[in-house]
Amino acid sequence: MSCRKAIGVAEDMKKKYGNRLELKIYTTDSKEAEPYNFRSSTNVLFDKEYVPVDIATDKNKMDAFLSSKL
């Protein structure tokens, strides 16, 4: 469930921030995910750094996080 929620939040943030934010979604078994050795099914990165799941799955928290970074 948290994976779908994180994807929804990510898509909402992409709509809000437009070309200021590049969004890529991969499965944990994808070639792009290999270097990270993910241990759970929901993993969110911003500039190659982990975003805590509680932030990545909450629209308001993710918006605050991104507005401080972009």
C-alpha cells in the first residue's frame, strides 16, 4: 500500500513542480535500482539520497520537503 501511496504523492508533486522536478519510477528489481541494495518495496530518492517513507507517502510533508530543496 505505501508503494502506491508514494507513487501518487510523487505524481502530485510532479504536477505541482513541473519541469523543476524529474520523476522516474522503477521496480526494486530494475537495473537502475541495483546499486542501492533496497531492502523494502517502497524507496524514494531525491538527488540520490533517501527520503523517509513517512515523508514520501504524505503529500503535505513531501511538498514541504521539496519546497525546501528546489
